[in-house]
Amino acid sequence: MAPPPLVRVVHVVVQSIAGESFEIRVDLPCSVGALKQRIFEQWNVPPVFQKLCMGSAAPGDYADLSEFCRSGDSALCVLLVISLNEAIGDLKISSRRLPALQDLARLGLRGGEDAVAAVMSCCSEDRDWQIRLAAVEALAKVAPRGDERAVTKLLGCLEHRERNVRRAALRAPS
């Protein structure tokens, strides 16, 4: 029977483009996907929006962090970039639209103008009232308070034939 692999602990410093940072200890082997989950727990940025850069590499979720640790190093620096590309692409696929809206809602204000525009399109263009409901709920979280376009879109939803959509629009902060 082979001896179990040695567990190596690495100190990971995660820094956002905005300059925020936090540090965690990770047992190797550890996948990039597992690190993204830890980042989600710390910063509430869903993994779908996280692009991680280690040196000049932007590894996929199944890559092992140990591939990016130099021999003898006990620290790994990771740059976090928030990218909406995948979620916005998912909004175009009916079977993935609802989870994409829920992810955008979890991202909140960090999604910026692109998230607001993407969610607003689902408030009025989707035929499924459940998608419109999720879009109204997401819009309340991604748009800054007082955003005129969001308020106008929510006012339009007050006339929706489905009462749950109307209720969500009424509950949304303006």
C-alpha cells in the first residue's frame, strides 16, 4: 500500500482589481474551483463571475493550485477579476436564464452597469413570468438606489399581468 500524499499548506493572498485583499490557508492539493468557493464565502462573489489569475495564467476550475506554487514557496498570490461574460451569455439560453439572474442578484452592486442592463432586458423581453419575477428581484439588487432607468423599468412592471411580478416591483427599493 502506497503512503498517503503529504499535505502541504499554502498561504493564498487573493487581491481584487479594486485593491481589496484577504488571506487564507489552503491544503494542497486544492482545485481552482474549490478556491473560488472559498472566495465566494469571503466576498460573496459567485464563482461564475470569478476569473483568477496566477502569474500570467488564468487556469480553469479543475486546475490544481499546486501547479502554480514554486518549489519551496509557501505563498501564492492570486488576482481576482470579476467578469460578467458567462452570466450574460447564460441569459440568452432559456434553460440557464433563471440561475444566471439569481447569480447576478447575489453579485449585487458589484456587477455595475453591465449587470443592470442585462437584468433590465429580462424584465421586459422574457415571456415567462417567473423569469420576469427573478429579473425584477435581481434588478432591485444590482441597480443603485435611485437609478432612473431601473425605477422606470420597475414602474412598467407594475402593469404586468402576473401579480407576483407586480408585487416584486412594489417591494423593490427605488
